[in-house]
Amino acid sequence: MAEDWQAGGFGLYIHWPFCQAKCPYCDFNSHVARDIDQSRWLRAYLSEIDRYGEMLSGRVLNSVFFGGGTPSLMNPDVVAAILDRVRRTWPAANDLEVTLEANPGSVEAGKFRAFSQGGVSRISMGVQALNDRDLKRLGRIHSVAEAKQAFDIARETFGRVSFDLIYARQDQTLDDWRSELGEALAMAIDHLSLYQLTIEQGTAFGDRYAAGRLRGLPEDDLAADMYQATQEICDTAGLGAYEVSNHARPGSESRHNMIYWRYGDYVGIGPGAHGRITRNGQRFATEAFSSPERWLISTERVNPEKRALPLSGPDQATEYLLMGLRISGGIDPARFTALSGAPLNTNAITHLEEIGMVEYRGARLCATRRGRAVLNAVIRDLLPD
């Protein structure tokens, strides 16, 4: 019998925790460091690949994702060596996707060519805004001109390129966002990740907001209007929302992220990296130590996993619902029942259908566009009592 994870596939996430500067809105596990021993980091990554390879041998690998931090700060030969070890550890799918995140300020043509020659097939660029005032407010160290130049280099080098934008920024109007999104779509892009600015505790923005010094943030109604405008403009341009915050031309969806949303298995390597792996029929949630130095030392001594917790069937079902309803293809209710041991709340489904929040497409249950806008509330209603 096929194991549950096979419905979503198998991926590898590698976390590079270093950036040139810490953005004030960022709550990711990222650090600014002057000196980085990349040879030592390579040895640690290879050690972890070997460890997981013994644990999960024979699986077909669908994707590799270098996230961060700013992985484009890695030496290209380090990336190439990692990918060489990965290919010798797991058989690769014919359409293996290898994504590397890049910031425009860390891009130059020769380095991109070296990444491509080393096996990277897709670039995800953290552009975040297309006007210099807002880039400065967001703590970005690149200009719009640099972002566009980096995009052009990426387009010439890689078959697939995505970039991120943040909306609902300080003092941004609906017309501002419409214009900026139109400019992004005119750049021959095939994948966009479009995120509403959120203020997270523990970030510089979080501290400023708590002190009443982060002014000009849009009211909820304006932010909601920006979300709706995003859906309409991207649909018209042929980049439909295949996930709450992600838009792509057909065939250009992020295969790696689809493993998460389809609730497959993925190995997480690097400081603070999370994973979901199935061994002997039991799925585990893994988490690595978040401190870069502690993670490095632990790979050299014993085991860099902070924890590997077994997940119960109901816990897995909840995660499947949380992830699967984010995508336009929705979830398979029968898979939910098999994981949970109990079906979804049918009365809640009926009510949510009546008010236009969910719908069946064949045998699959999907959130509508209206439903994805308030997805947390939809999921709360659907979960068994």
C-alpha cells in the first residue's frame, strides 16, 4: 500500500541562515555575520544529507529548496557540492526542481551562471517593492533599478523565475498597489508570491508598532480591497491564485511548496529547519536547533535535531486541512478521514457551501476565493468537535 506522504511527494529544504542585513519585518531565523566558514557549513550539510539518506533511502526526490536567510550569498561551489551529494543519495524525479532564494543586492551574472551550472533550475527573488522609498522603509539594501537588473540576469540564466512583493505597506493606496502589481506583471514574470505585510512580535517593526511609531499602515478594509484587487489583476494577466499568496501561469507553480500544501514528506536541514518525515508508517515533525553555531556543533558531535515528535492521526489530519485548503485544488475528504479516524463536520460543510466559502470540485473540497480570504475561520468550522 502507498503511504500517506506519497500523495504529496518528497522534498528537501536546506536553510542558509545568513543575510547581509536584517529586515525590520522579518521573523525568519536569519542572522548577520561578518565571517562565515563556508567549508565548515558544507561539511555540516553533507553530514545531514548522509544521515537522512540512510533513514529515508530509495525515495524519489521531487524538489530541493535553498531558503534563508539569503542563500544567494552561498558560494556556488558549495551549492554544487550539496546538489551532487543529494543526487547520489536519492533518485531524482525527471522534473526535479531546484530553487534558490536570492536578494537583488547579492546578484551578479557570473554567480548566477555558476548556480545554474551547479544544478539550480529556479530562482525566487526577494524584491518586496517596486519603489525606492518603500524599499528603504522595509530595510531592503537594493534599489528598484538593481532589482530589475537582477531579474533580467535571472531571466537570461534560468528557465523559471519567481519574485516576492509585499503589499499593504505604510501609506500605500489601492491605486499605488494596482500600479505596482501591473508593473510587476509586465516584467514577463510567470510566478509571483504576494504577501500582505504582517507585524510580527519580536521584529523591529513589532517593537515600533507596540510603541506607536509605525504609522500609515492601512485599515483592514483597505487591506482587504488590496487582496481582492490582487486576485482580479492576476487572474486577468493569466496568473491565477493556485494558493492564498501565490500566483502562477499554468505549469509554473512552485513544486517544492506544493509538497508542503499537499502534505507530503520533506526533510529540513539547517538551523531552525522544520520537516515532516515518515518512518515505518509513523510521521514525525522534526525541528533543528535554531542557533547557527549550536546547529553546526551538533552536526559534528551527535544530532542537530532539537526534537522529532511523532504525530497522531488527528494531528496529521489537522495539518493536512490547514495546508490543503490553502491551494485551489483543495483536499480529499477521504484522506482527511483516513488520517483522522473521523470525518469532517458535514453540517459545517453544508453551511459553508451555502454562504459561498467552500465548494466541491468533483470529490475534492475546496475553499472559494471568498473562503481563502478568511481561511482560518473556515478551517475552525470544518474541524471535528
